[in-house]
Amino acid sequence: MSRKLLWKLCLLIAAGIVALFYLINTLTLRTEEQMSLLEVSHREELKRWGEEAERLFLSGDKAQLEQWLQALQEQENTWATVTQYEVTHIAGERGNEDRYIGYNLGRDVDWKVHLYFEDNPVMEIPFTTEKTSLLVLLPDRMRPGSYWQTTRLALQILLPMGILALFSLMLYRHIMHPLRKLEQATREFSRGNFSVRVHRQLGGRNDEISELAKTFDQMAARIGEQIVNQRQLIADLSHELRTPLTRLDIAIEDAGTRYSDDKNIQRIQRESAHIRRLVEDTLTLAWLDNERPSVGTEDLDLVDLIDVIVEDARFEFPNRTICTRLPDTAEIRHSNHQAVGQALENILRNAMRYTPVGQAVHVLLEESGQERVVIDIEDSGPGVPEALLDNIFKPFFRADRSRASESKNFGLGLALARRQLNSVGATVEAFNRSAGGLCMRITLPTRLYKSTVSAIG
């Protein structure tokens, strides 16, 4: 494997981290430089102070200058002074005295103020004449960088977090986009759309994920072909088996009319009926498993349906008792009379079969809220080992094979019942009763809308 995605991610992450460090450093330096300068309005104000001090100085009224300086100090809670200076030659060449401007004991208003110094700097506003300057301890309100610590925190912590979050989101979308396509294709494939393909939806992408998409497409093509062939095989079997079975039934019925006392003919009739039921149940189960149909198209009353099924069971098993606790009515919508009826009949017949002679089977129906009804069918049999409770819904599974062979039970009844109930949005589960016996709990929705039905399976 070329691991193109790995190298792509390594390159993106390495380049992104280097670019992030460079960006943060550049922004921090530029921001610090900008925040180190006095605001333009404060510079202008300091210059006006210098002009006013110079005016008072040139007027020769030192008392008025002193009074003005005192008022300025009180107003700004600082100190200010007007100072002259004189350059005294000690040694070396002379002639550059005119280049000395200002007292040089303070900072020019256009200079940067160090943000990390605790004390405010002294600002110097030089006069235009007399080699004199106004020195002012910078007032607190003019100190630049008041929010520098907060700004630095934002630049060095919050900004990287935001950029990394954005980068992670972009990286996540780059990885998850094809995976979502694959997820959607998988969901469509599970719903029966065997023509769905992924690789062509990824455009020109060429990495490990695109290879996965190619593998999925190959798998989908092969499995889809197998399922289609299996469906065709089931359809062909359904046609090919029913025709000879029908002819066999006709021949056996004719033979039974002629030789009604022949035990072999009677045995053939029973075995033929079992074979027909096995074939019908197997084909129905295969159709439900492969097609996963949604058959919720009609409304029905569960109470009426259960009454009919119970009466038939009482006739079939006259040496067992059926006790029912049913409401007056239990309407369910968008269901299927045949699917629900056959499932309930199979489950009830299974309960009657494993209930000892003279014992009772209980059928209970009640609403469970949230637009659902629950049907409990409780037998008085030996129950099922806990480890096998879910296996009893598998095709051809029989917990007691000796009793199953005696009753001609092929292990399809409960499997078929679960598939039929699933087709109308219902569920069935089994658990052992504390008092003994097995309980089959069927949960049916009272309102199964078409949008819900189409997603079943």
C-alpha cells in the first residue's frame, strides 16, 4: 500500500504547524509594536502641553508657569518640570553642538514605550528655542498597552486554539466526506439497492480511502450478483417444487380414495402434507429474508384476530386449556392481517405443543403506551435454556429434537413468525417465566406509518 493518505496528512500537519508558529510570532511582534506607541490623541495632547509651557516660559512669568505646572500635576496625578540644559565641552573637537536637541532625560512622544516596564516613562517635549524642554511623567491614562496581557493571551492561546480547531474541522471533513459516502452506500446496499457504487462519487481522489471504496464496489458487485441469483433460484424453486407437489397430492388423494384402509397410503398422505408445509414455509421464509418486504397496508382489530386463532387452537388441541385476557378492542393501523395472524398462530401452536396435557396456555393483551400493544403468550412447558432463548428463532433450530421429530416440527414456525412480525414493524422475544414455562412477548405498533414501514428490516 502506498499510504498516500498518511503522507498527505503528515505534510499538511507539518506545514500547518510551521505556518501557525510563524503567523503567531509575526502577529505578536506587530501587535506589540503597535500597542507600544502612544495614541495619536495623547501625543497631540502632550505636544499642546509643551506648547503651553513654552508660551509661559517665553513670557517670562515664572510664577504663572509654576502655577500651571502645579495644576497639571494635580490634574493628572503626575509630576512635570521645565528644564534647560547646556552642553559643556570637555575634550575632543567642537562644532556639533547644534545637533543636540532636547534634554535627553525623557522619551520623545513618537517613541515606543516598553510594555514590560513597571514604571511609567518620563516624556520630553522640547521647546523650539532656548534649549529647554518640558519633562512629564507619563500619566497612567496615557500608558499604552493596557490590554497587552489579555491580547498576548489571545494571540498565543486563543488564536492557536481557534486556528487548530478550524484546521481539525477541515481535516475531519476531508477524511469524513468519503466515509459518509461509503456509509450512505452501505445503507442503500442494505436496503436492497445492489447497484450502488462509491468510487465514482469520490472524484479524482487517490488514497487509502479511495482504495477502500474500490474494494467496497467489488464486494457490492459480487454480493449483489449472488443475491440476485439467489432470488432467482428461490423463484425457480417455488415454481418447480409446487408443480410436482400438486401432482403428487392429486395422485395420493386418488390412491387414498381407492385404498382408504391401506396404512402405507395413509403414511404417504401424512408425509406428503408435511413436505408441502415444509416447502411452503421454507420458501416464505426465504422470501421474507431476501426481499424484506413492508406489508403494512391494512387496519385490523387484534382482539377479533386473536379470538379466531384461539378458537382454532382449542379445536386442534382439545386436551389443553387456553385462558385469555383481552380488552374489548385493540385497533392497529397500517398492518397486515395475514402476516400477524400467521405469526400469532405459529407462536400459539408452539406454546400448545409444549404444554402438557391438561395444563393451560395464557394469552394476554394490553397497551404499553407510546402507541404500542403487547401480547404475551405463556405456556406451561419446560421452558428453554437461557443460552438458547434467541436461537429458537433461527430456521431449523429445535431445542428438543426427539419431541420435535414426534410432532413433525421442522423448526421453521418461530423463525417465520419473527420475519412476518418484522415485516409490519413488530418484534417478538422469548423469556422463561419465574413460575415455569416460556413466555413469548409480541410488541406491535398501533400506528405504523408508511415511512416507517419502508425502513423495516
